[in-house]
Amino acid sequence: EVQLVESGGGLVQPGGSLRLSCAVSGFSFGTSEMTWVRQAPGKQREAVAVITHGGNTNYADSVKGRFTVSRDNAENILYLQMNSLRPEDTAVYYCNAQKFVDTDLVSAWGQGTQVTVSS
């Protein structure tokens, strides 16, 4: 079965740091494009960081310079290092995996981990 499990969320003060992890199983991690997506109440869903199977990365302007996405293909784990956190970073952070099966693009989602930035 396909399973994506996020962890590492919690409560942190503004300016603090957190590292999120996403453990992937039942999905071809090494050939998948991985994305961190966040959702805050009353706000539009936002893809904050993307890393391709080849290691290329892209970031939303709102997190550029503060967040770093990486992947460990040997262990099938996706990471998001979050520094200089702001209250507006408060959201549920979801891990998304995408891959091609023949010509069809398929995706899988985790259940999310809550990040709260507050003093």
C-alpha cells in the first residue's frame, strides 16, 4: 500500500526552526517529484517547495531563503528544513508525491503535520 507519513511539526516561536520529514512507502520514491504543500485556515493552498527526482528544487517566494527541501533516496524520506519561521507560516504541511505510470501522472498525499508559529 501507498503511505506517506509526515512528522516534525509542532509549536515554535517566531524566528525559530523546525525540520519536517515525510516517510514514503509503497511508491516509487526515487522516480517521484516531491512537493511540500501547506494549508492554513481561510487561506489558499500553497505549494511551498518542490524537488524533482533529479534533485532540482523550486520554492514559493514566501519561503525562499528560509526553507530548504531535500530528499534521501536511499531511505525514501523527504525533508523540509524551515528557518526564521514567521506566524504566517502556521499551517498544516502536507507531503505530496507524483510519478508517471506509463503516460499517466499519479499522486499520493500524506495526512499532514501541524506547524504553529507563535510567541
